[in-house]
Amino acid sequence: MAGNDYIQSSLHLNNGLKNQPQVEVVMVPFPSQGHLNQLLQLSRLISSYNIPVHYVGTATHNRQAKLRVHGWDPLSITNIHFHEIPTPNFLNPPPNPNTSVKFPAHLQSSFDSSTKLRRPISALLRAISDRSKRVVIINDSLMGQVIQDFVKLPNAEAYTFHSVSAYCIFFFMWESKGKPFPVDHKILELLTPMDGCFTREFIEFIRNQHDYIKLCSGRIYNSCKAIEAPFLDFLAKEEISENKPQWALGPFNPVTISNQRRHKCMEWLDKQIPNSVIFISFGTTTTFSLEQIKELAIGLENSNQKFLWVLRDADKGDVFDEKSRRNIELPKGLEERVKRRGLVVRNWAPQLKILGHFATGGFMSHCGWNSCMESISMGVPIAAWPMHSDQPRNAVLITKLLKVGLMVKEWDCRDHEQLVTSSVIEKAVRMLMAAEVGHLMRKRAAEMATVVQRSVAEGGDTRMELDSFIAHIAR
């Protein structure tokens, strides 16, 4: 669709909306699952204040976000409006399980194509600006270049959303600004280096996008004081914040789960006893070698613990393209041998619902921030196995600072290709699920979940932060 055609389509859709409040919010997510999901979840929260929310992305990625969200139905909320821009052409190779850096470099073409959304998003912003008192853009920090034209609109303002933990983004900013104030040496001793976390191409992409953060009027985090109060306080310091306001509005995900669209794995969980199952899932950007998959399978079998394992490769840029998808075979006879205590799921699974199920007592995870927040809010401790990006530092936050998890494998940027053996995996699973240390972590995780759930209720810290943000944009 040509640019002018898209403008007319947007105008037609917007003109059909009735009883418009004076403020409208435009969400601009980055086209990767963890990012798409977080801003769609935030759309639900903001729309509950009777504020129209426009969720803007390519047709492919909007479809992906709506299909995979769980805990609620995005089509049931009348004031969330999806604007589907024609998907730009991009290379769509399969993930490579044998790369030395585990960052999903095969998605770079998809990431680069997101910059082509600048023109149609600018057109949409102009259309909304013409009929509203104020247009509020909430953009992923990796979409700064795309929304930059909002500065030409007299009634528009933008807020940068950071999709990672406050711990991670604070140290990124603190280091990039020359370490402007001291931090407790005990915290610094735990800080992992970022070597090996990203490709050079993606580091350059981040730098280009972050150049536009100076245009924003404030920042938003998917976190809360119950989890990250010290690091949110650091982020609020003038040397980091530059006196711009910030709001910690997390967890974005629902903390109570509906039973709509029930996945078949939930029936299996229903038959298990409380806290008896370890859930294994490494998100949407992890691809293991066949050798590592074999070691993981043997480790799970030898642990003698019940498990639910989501076994799938990383997403391609277009998740609906099934070409070149691997057929992953497990060791011969394994699924038959463990069928009474283990379930292997080879497609998309409802992670939030699984974590919220009474039978789930542990989570082996890559420690993407979506997964961390969902696990914490559901009171499930984590066996941390970071792969790339912010995950190594999230793993430190979870295991060393919050103490609601243990490390499967310590992050070593010099040797992140090392095979994690079945014996190491077996030991980690047993510790989390069958040892006293795991019981104590489960107790601590449950206590933290209670505090987090209270924070989103009326009068809680997160609810008051959200009220404050809504009051600010509706002023």
C-alpha cells in the first residue's frame, strides 16, 4: 500500500471512532516477540482508563502479537485500535544453531526493515493530531528513529519505553555516561560484562535508535518498586534522568489468568500435584544445537523430576513462514520413557498460564525480561540459563540480588559456546525442584509475588504510578 493510501485508510478508520477523549495514545513496538508483547500488555492497562490506544505495526507483527498474547483477549477491548502497516520486504532466514554469538543475528533484516515505518507512522500521528487535544506516543527505545517526526506536531509528546529490567538499563546508562556517581562495590562485583551479548550490527542499531531518546518527555519501565526499587532510584538521579520523569508500571501482564483458549498442555498440568513440575522454555530468540538439545533431554530424564518442555527453535522474522523449520529429534525412546512424568510441546505454548498453574514449581529460562516478570508475578523461582542480550545481567538480578533462582550455568563471555552437560542440568533441576534450597527459593518467590500482586491493586505502588502517568498525559 502506498503512503497516501495508508494515510487515507487511517483517516477513515479514525473518523469512525466515536466519543473521542481529548488524549489518544499511540503505541509503537519493536518487531520482536518480547517487545511486541510488552507494549500490547501496556495497551490493556492504559485503555482501562477509557483512553483510546492505537497499536501500530506491520500486518505480520500485529497478527503475531494478537495471536500470542495470553491472559486476556485483545479483540474484546473496544478502545484498542490496531493499525496494520503493510509489511516491508526483508530477508527471512532460519536461525543458525551453531553461531559463536547466540544473539539472533538472523533477525537483523527484520529489525532493519522497521525503520521503513517512519513515513506511515508519521502520517498516522498527523491524522490523530488534527482531531485531538494531545497525542501521546509510547515507543520502544529501539523505535526512536521511526517516531522522530512527532516533534513537528504542536500537540504531540513521546515517552520512551525500555523493555529490559531497571537493573540492566541503569548500568547501560551509567556506564555510557562515564559512571557519574558511585555504586556499592558489592553490586558492582556481581555485574557481568556485555561481551558476547550482541552482534556488532545490532550494537550499531541500538546506538542509532538511542540517539533519539533526547526527544522524549519521560521514560516508562516494565518493573516496579517491589522488585527493583534501588535501581529505579538510581535511574531517577539527575545524572541519568536529566530531570525527565519516569514511571515504573509493571508488571504489564495480568496477575490473574482467565481460562479462555485453553492449550492441551494445561490438561496435563491439571493432573499433577502442586509445585511438582519444572517448566522449560527459552523464549523466542534461542536456538540450541542438536548436541545441546540431547544433553538437556538426558539431564531432564536423569533428574527424575516432572517437566513440561517447550522445544522449538527461535522465531524467524516472519513467524508464519514455516519453510526451513527444523524437525528436532530427541534421543530414541526418551519421550516414551518419560511419558508419565514429562511432556514435550513443539509449538507455541501459553507461558503465563503455565507459570500461573498450581502444578508449576520451577522455570528453567533464558531470563528474557518478559519471562522474568511473568515468573516473579506468578511466584515461580527460576533456573537461569542466559543466552545473549540483557539475559546475563537479568540472571544476576534474579539469582544474586533477588535470590529467587539459581544459575544453571554462570555466564562467561569468553566461553559462551561451552556445552552444558546433562549432569550439570540434572543437578540444577534437582536443586530447584527437590532440594531444600529450591524450597526456600519457592517460598521467597511466592512472597515476592504477593507483594507484586498487591502493588497492582488499588492503592498499591504500581497502581499509583499508573494513575500518576495517566494524570500526567491527560493534564
